[in-house]
Amino acid sequence: MTYELLTALIVFAFVSSATPGPNNLMLMASGANFGFRRSVPHMLGISVGFMLMVFLVGIGLVQVFDHYPVSHTILKFASVAYMSWLAWKIANAAPPKGGEAGGTPMTFLQAAAFQWVNPKAWAMALTAVTVYAPTQSVAAVALVAAIFGAVNAPSVSAWTVMGQQLRRILTNPMRLRVFNWVMAALLMASLYPLLNQTAV
């Protein structure tokens, strides 16, 4: 990989990882509701899960969609259903009383598995492999996955810290509930490109 291509990949990984999306919105909500320490498995699950996703897509998993187009449709509906359920969980995380949110943060395995129904993660993985590992050799794909892992880790940490800092404002149960409903609405709004594509 040339220096120019490597630089472009790092920039793409940073911008796509740092901008709002389902993972980052859920991490902000997790930081606000559960704090940074309890959200660490969630953060690690995203980073490791997405690295694995990029690698598997790069070495040929994407060909499944070419051979079985119906699998793409199934994935879309599964994404909408699962993210709707997650939005419902976020919206109802605020307790009726007290300062701590009810429920539990997402686990490592849940966060890793979520990447496979995350529309933004699919778009990022497909773009990364197609543009930055066109030969799709194992070494090239592994390098792309590793760079995303290195860039993704501080990004997800920053979103969790932002959520954690909001806890000072969200000590009131009503404010916490409003915040969770806003996060849930934004998570559902992030599905718009997928729903719009499905409708076409």
C-alpha cells in the first residue's frame, strides 16, 4: 500500500468512525446511563467486531450477497427490526426514580454481533475493502482492518466520555428520560438511508 493510499485510508477511517452513527449514538447513551467503566465491553465489542467484519468481508464474504441477493434483503429487515428494538431499550432505560438507569450495558459479544446488522458498519466495511484493498489479498485486508481498529478505539472512547460527562446534567430522572428518548429517536433516524433504499 502506497503512502498516499495509507494516508487516505487513515483519514477515511477517522471520519467514518468519529461521525454520528448507530454505534456512537448507543455509546453516548451508554456512557450517560452506565458510565465509562461499565461501557468498556461495549466499546471493545465494537472495535473488535468491526475489525473482524472488515476482514471477513474483504476475504470474500461479500460474494454471498452476489450469489444470494435475497440475503441482502433479509439483512436489511433484520437490521431495521434489531435497531428498532435497541432504540426501544434506550428510550426506556431511564428509571422512574433514582439517579441510576435501569437495565445493563451492551456486552462485548452483543456489540460485536451488532456490527452485522449496522447499516453504517456495512457501508464502511464495503467502502474500505473496495477502495483501499482492491486486490483483496489477506495481507491487504488485514492491514485495512488493523487501521480501522487503531482509529476506532479512541473514537468510541470519545463518544462514551461525552455521554459520561452528560451524567452531571442528567442526574434528574426526567432529564435522563428525555435524553434517552432523543438518543432513541436519533438511532431510528440513522435508519433513514436504509429504509429509503429499501423503498426504491
